[in-house]
Amino acid sequence: ELQPATITVTGAAGAIAYSLLFRLASGEMLGKNQPINLRLLERTEAMQALQGVVMELQDGAFPLLKNIVVTDDADEAFKDADYTFLVGAKPRSKGQERGDMLKENAAIFKEQGRSIDRVAKSSVLSVVVGNPANTNAMIASYNAPNTPRTSFTAMTRLDHDRALAQISKKVNCQVEDIDRFAIWGNHSSTQYPDLSHATIRGKWAWDLIKDEDWIYNKFIPRVQQRGAEIINARGKSSAASAADAALRHMRDWVLGSNKWVSMGVCSEGWYGITRGVWTSVPVQCFGDGKFGVIRDIPMSKESASRINKSIDELLQEKSMVKDLLPN
Ligand code: NAX
């Protein structure tokens, strides 16, 4: 029998975790033969609610779920972790300045980055879901000097999958038929959902869609604003779909993907994107946590200017949290 993989989930009493944990326990991330241990981190105030979630996990009698640790201590939560889902974050409170929200989150991710660096496996892979996801991933990584930069990614997979669903509806194709789609930039409304390279069953999607008005005035804004659209309809933010995206992000990262997927990763300067900010880019995952950014695709002026706008926002976020970045 395989040794259990250790998965840490933060914000474990929250809405996204409530979908995510049960799917992890049923083997949807690593497959039906891979046992897992869960280590769940929450704020002290939420420990009782988390106990309730643990009781439900027990009641699921999941054959693959070997052990559960519940804690409000980061070092205990990240101990020997193979994979971490950094979901817990502090939402902007009423009337709070965006800069203050960024700083509060930066403090959380600074502590967690340090802790991961200290106690997790050296091969640990971390996905940041909690917002502002890109900047939080940057903070965590900068505070984890012994962990490779490429081991911290920000989740833009929900944006990616939202876009695939809109495209498949528009051209009446299967989601699996679509490839070479990309989300660029920040996980925010400045993101750039980029259809310019996309193919549908090998044919150029732009030609099949033949509707620039739809692309620029419906598709792009809809994907950018989809989070708000869900909140307006549901009265709560996306949770089950976010959990699904987090699971796919990790599964593809660990097991590989033959198509393009979008992930927020540390820029090495490709396409003129400033180094050192975590930007969404198209990548291919080769398995075992290895991935390659899709390089040298032609970039139109239109695409470049949309990407730059989102990178400007990331640089602004970075400047707001600069005190929490080590030199
Ligand atoms: P909830 O408020 O339901 O849950 C968050 C949980 O995190 C709470 O239980 C809270 O106690 C906990 N928490 C806060 N600070 C913590 C800390 N320092 N350590 C451990 N736990 C901590 O939010 P939920 O709906 O689950 O969303 C979680 C995060 O995901 C939010 O930041 C949200 O904005 C973000 N999202 C990101 C998405 C993405 O695509 N990247 C999409 C969905 C979602 O909006």
C-alpha cells in the first residue's frame, strides 16, 4: 500500500473548504489508490466549527482518509506537508481601505510562508486560493527562501474554467475540445481572458466564433466579472466551483496536463512581464510538480496592452505590501 500523502488546507471551516475537503477525502485529487492525511488550519475562533466539519469527514468513512489533524498553529498544520491549499484569508471588512486589507493578508501569508519553509517537505507544492491570491502567493514565497519559487502558485483556474464554459456554450462544442486558452495577469477584474490563440478541435477559435463584438463586449467582461455575477445571484461568493478549480489546479500540477492551463506563477520576465510578480500565464504541467510556461507565442498589441494593465495592478499591490517583503 502507498504511503499517505499529507495535504494541508487552511481556512478549513470556510465555505470553499467545505466542498474541497470531501472531494480530497474521496480521492479526486490524487486518485483512488492514494491514501491521504489531512492537516486543517483555522483561526482559534473557528476551531469549534472546524470540529463539526471533522465529524462530518469521519462520518463519510472515506477509505483513503487515514488521519486528520486540526489546529490553529501554522507549524503544526504544515508539518511534513506534501501539498497545501492556502484558502483561509481575511476578507475586506465594511469601509476598510484596500491597502489595509492587502496588508492584513500579507501578514497572514508571511507567517504561513515562513512556516511552510520551516516544517513542510522540501518538495511541497502550494496553491494560494485566498484573495488577493497572486500577491498572497508572492508574499508566501518571498518568505520561504528555501522553497523553490515555482512551488508557490496562485489559483486562476476558476477564471480559466469559467471561460472554457462560456466558449463551449457559444460555439456549441465540448469543453474538452478547447485548447490553448489562457488567463493572463491578476485574479481580479483586470485579468485578461485571452482567446487569441485558442483552438477548438484544432481549428482557430477566433475563426469559428467570428464575432468580435461577443469576444470584447460579452465574453471578456463576463469572465472578468463572473465572481460578482455569482455573488449577486447567490448572495454568497463562489465556493463549490472554486473548490473544484483548486482540485483541478493541484491534480494537473501533480499528475500533468496535456493541454494549456492557467496558473499564477512568479514571472521570470517572459512577454515583458516584470520579474518577481505572480501573474497568471498559460502553462503545461509535466507531472511531479513540474511545469513549463508556454513561451514565444506571438502577442498582439491589444493583448499586450490588456496584460500590462493587469500587471500594473499587481505592481501596485506589491508596493502596498513592500514592508512585508524581505530584502
Ligand atoms: P470563508 O470566509 O467561508 O472561509 C475562510 C476561512 O478562512 C474562515 O473560516 C476563516 O476563519 C479562515 N481564516 C482566516 N484567516 C485565517 C488564517 N490566518 N489561518 C487559517 N484560517 C484562516 O471564505 P471562502 O468562501 O472559503 O473563501 C476563501 C478565500 O478564497 C477568500 O479569500 C476568497 O476571496 C477566495 N476566493 C478565491 C478565488 C480564486 O479564484 N482564487 C475564487 C473564490 C474565492 O472568492
